Amino acid sequence: MKRSGNTIFITGGSSGIGRALAHRWHDQGNEVIVSGRRRDALEEAVAGRDGMTFYELDVDDPVAVKTVTKGVIADHPGLNVLLNCAGISGAEDPTTARDLSRAEKIVETNLLGPIRVIDALVDHLKDQPDSAILVVSSGTGFVPYPAAATYSASKAAVHSYVVALRALLEGDAQVIEIIPPQVATDLLEGLKESPHSVPLNKFADDVMAHLNEQPEADEIVVEEVEPFRFAERDNKVREIVARMIDGD
Ligand SMILES: NC(=O)c1ccc[n+]([C@@H]2O[C@H](COP(=O)([O-])OP(=O)(O)OC[C@H]3O[C@@H](n4cnc5c(N)ncnc54)[C@H](OP(=O)(O)O)[C@@H]3O)[C@@H](O)[C@H]2O)c1
């Protein structure tokens, strides 16, 4: 994707990784539009930033996805980049019968969310020059975190969807998967305090460096997530899963 001069729409731009990338793209000379459910967090995300705008959007609401994206295209006809960053997580114990409502919500937000938003914008995007669709998956899509099995499965599914989409959109739009390691955000309780989390600003700076240095890359794989991304190739999946169960 181009370094500057893009018009970028971000789901999950109200906090964490989405907001950090939004600010960096804005600093680099892009028009940036963020979205999310929390109006106060969106107002904070655009505060003091000329030309940054926001839309309230819950990706779990398929009607809202259609109407809001129509509005975004009408207001910003030059829209050429979509970042799907909205996501939720949750710990669970899949070894015993449980209330599945959170697990079902995770699949809806993390998998159906990007499918819906891409569907709503793909026809517009493929007609734009320099268009790109970015999706935030997770290292746990490559090696599952056992205590968040549904979350990990949702991200593995997102990876699969992105691989298919990239092949089908070749020549029409670039498709980029951003694969974060554990990053210090509010996604899960304890992430901000964990010594295993990569600081948010470091992660966002590293993603921007990768995007700027390899504008044609299919995947953004920062150093900390390499063991997860390449675990299957390196025959390390069982070992890393066992380490996570032991709490290392
Ligand atoms: N932090 C990590 O360790 C890590 C690792 C791998 C992947 N990721 C992925 O990175 C992405 C961003 O997460 P984060 O770590 O930055 O956590 P975060 O700060 O909690 O951000 C999550 C974002 O998603 C939005 N969101 C959640 N549900 C939504 C819905 N139904 N509709 C629209 N927006 C929704 C939230 O906004 P509202 O609450 O305002 O709606 C928020 O902006 C997620 O996809 C996550 O799975 C994170």
C-alpha cells in the first residue's frame, strides 16, 4: 500500500492497535476514518487531529454495516484502504459444557465482522487505484492459545479467508494480513500488565516500518510473532501450546 495519500477506513479504530495505526497513518499524510461502538472513545481518537473523522459502527449488526459503509463511501468517494481491526477475546474452558454466548459473539465479531465489512466495501475498493484490504489476525491463529480456543479458531479462520481473498483479488486490490503477537492493550484483562506483552507503541511503530519498507508484502510479521507464524513449518506447534498451558 502507498505510504501517504490514502483514504483509510478502520473498524476497531476507537482504541488499542486500530487507534495506534490510525494515528500513525494520519501523521504520515493519509485521510483516516475510524469506527467502533463507543462514541466517547471515537471522539478521543480523533481529538485534535485535523481531517480525522469517525462513524459509530457495530460490526455485529449487518444492517448497520451496510448503511454506515454506504455513508462512508458517499462522504469519502476516494476511499481506497480498509483496515479490519475490530475484535474481541475471552478466556474459556472448552473441556466442559458451558454458556457459549461469549464464544458465539467472538466468532460473530472476529470472523463475520470482517466478512461483512469487506463484502460491503469490496466493489468500491476494487475500482479504486492503489486499493488495499488489511485484516488484523493473530499469532494465535497459527498456534492456538488453549485458554482462548474460540478466539484462536476465529483468527485461524480469518487467515484462511484472507488467503482466499488475496488470490481472488490479485490485480484488483492488495490484501494484507497483520499478525500481532501479544500486545499490551485492553483486549483481555491482564494484557497491559503482562511482561509477555509487546508495548503498543513499539508494535504499531514496527507495523508501520514493515508497511513502509515492504509495501508489496502479503503479511506483516513482526519479530515477536515469528515463532507463532512459522511454528507449523518449524514443527513447534505442540511445544508452544504445551508452554502456554504451563503458563510460560
Ligand atoms: N492485543 C493483543 O494481544 C492482540 C493480539 C493479536 C491480535 N489482536 C487483534 O487486534 C485487534 C485489536 O485489538 P486490541 O488488542 O487493540 O484491543 P482493543 O483495544 O480492545 O480494541 C478492540 C477494538 O475493536 C472494537 N470492537 C470490538 N467489538 C466491536 C464490534 N462489535 N463492532 C465494532 N468494533 C468493535 C473496539 O471498539 P468499541 O469497543 O468502541 O466497539 C476496539 O476499537 C483485534 O482484532 C484483536 O483480536 C490483538
